[in-house]
Amino acid sequence: MPLDIQAQNLLDAARSSGLPPINHVSVAEARARMEKALTYAGEPEPLGYVKDIVIPGPGGLLTLRHYHPSIANTLPAVVFFHGGGWVLNNLNTHDHLCRALANQSGCAIIAVDYRLAPEAPYPAAVEDAWAAVRWVHANALQIGLDPMRLGVAGDSSGATLAAIVSQLARDVGGPPLVCQALIYPVMDHWTADTKSYREVGTGYSLSRDLMIWFWKHYLPEGADLTNPNICPLRAAQFDNLPSTIVLTAEFDPLRDEGEDYAQRLRDAGVPVICSRYDGMMHGFVIQFRLLDKGRLGLAEIASFLRQHLMSQK
């Protein structure tokens, strides 16, 4: 089907700005542009409380933002990793998404301000993501959470971190994760040259060239692309992973690798929902205030988390 008219309007507005593509400017300028574009300027969605927590991390102090949707204790929790190609974005760019996800799911959301490349290239983001999940599990009761009702989630490169953490937790025997929500994830390297990279790798919100820019900033020279901590789709095993939902977008070069990952899990016996949003482009869920299908995607993720975490005893 053609690109959704609301998505087309967003693309047209971006093109009419006259600004060069993100991958044609400095990292500092790219970060400033994305923060301006994604940080919601309106009144924040109310919650029971929102608190920043500073914990010891592998590279120094690590900040987590705890979104608690009610005053109730022992809520289930979802550790959330923001997207941005491991280079861009932060807690503020995804604040409105995390607030809405907490309210709609009924779960606490713990967002992670992991280190970014190129200042902190791979494996810094993976190390921080893994440290955050282990800390939340170990300290859950002290911050009003249930350590046995824990999930992970993320969008784009943040979904990559969620998938990697799930594989690590399986391989070392914990923390126990109930579910994972992967929103248009990066599951493989751009050199895999999938059909979606060839068909929709230019002209939409995420391009092949931008992905190359992200990967070049993120990976050190000579990185091993067969390492599943870089490319989760290249793991040797896909069994014994938590129940999973994968959202993809028709006009997203990452579409095929996300759907391939869902199929690998399904073939290994993992319960999987894979939803492709026709007419949508990469990033549609974080634009839920502007896109009807973004609201639907957010609602589907929230429903999945509610079903898998709120119903657990």
C-alpha cells in the first residue's frame, strides 16, 4: 500500500525545512536536532511519580528514570532502552513515550540513559543495558517493583539492546525475563542487504546511508559482525527466550531483519507476535501524538506488556 498520508505529511514537513540529512552534519548538531524534534513541549502526561535514579555503571554513574504509573508498590517493571542508532537521543526524547507506555500498560517503566557512541562505542551501550537490568532485578523490592515480573523493551537500536539483554539473561541463567517488546529493531548489520534495504532504503525517515552512519560511529574497527551482542539475528540459538512482540513498518529498511528475527524465535518455539504496520515508516510509534497508527502501535505494545506482566502472580 502507499505511504500513509499522515506519515507522508511528516516527511514533507521535514523536507520543507531545508535542513541537510542527519548523517550530513556533526554528531553534536544531529543530537540537538533530534532532541528538538522529539522532546514533547506540552504538559507531560501525569503519573504516580517519576524519579531519576543514579546507579553504579560499567563506565561510571548511570542514570535510570523510573516511571511509576500509580502509588501501588510491587508493580511489574519494564526496562526500556531508547533508540537513536546508539548515537542520538536520551531520556528526554523518549519521556513522552515512556509516560504513555507506563500509563497504558500499568507497568513501571525504567528508562536507561546508556552511554552513546562515538564517545563510548560498542560495547558500552550493551554493558550499560545489561548492568541496568541486573540492578533493577536486584533492587526491585526497594523501589516498589516485583523482581519476578520483569520485561525489557526498546525502539530501533534500543530494541537491539533489549534483544541482546534477553539473550544474555538466558545464557547466564538470569535475571528472569518474562517478555520483550521490540519496536522496529536493528537485528543485523546493514551489509546483510535485505530486500527491505533495497526497496525502501531511501526516501523515508530512516535511510540506508543513515544506518551506515550510525554503524560507523558505533562499531570499532574490525568488530566481529557474527557476535550476537552486535547483531542478535546472528545468534547460534533462539530457543528459551522470553515471550516476544516485534513491531515493524512497511516503509522501513529494518523491516525484514525484524521479521526474520521473529520467525527465528517462532521456529525455536518462543511465543511471538509480529505486527507489520502497513503504510508506516521507521519511528512511527514515538510519533504517536501525530500518527493514528503510532497510537495503535503504542496500544499494542502496552496491551502485550499488560497481558504478560500484570497477569503474572
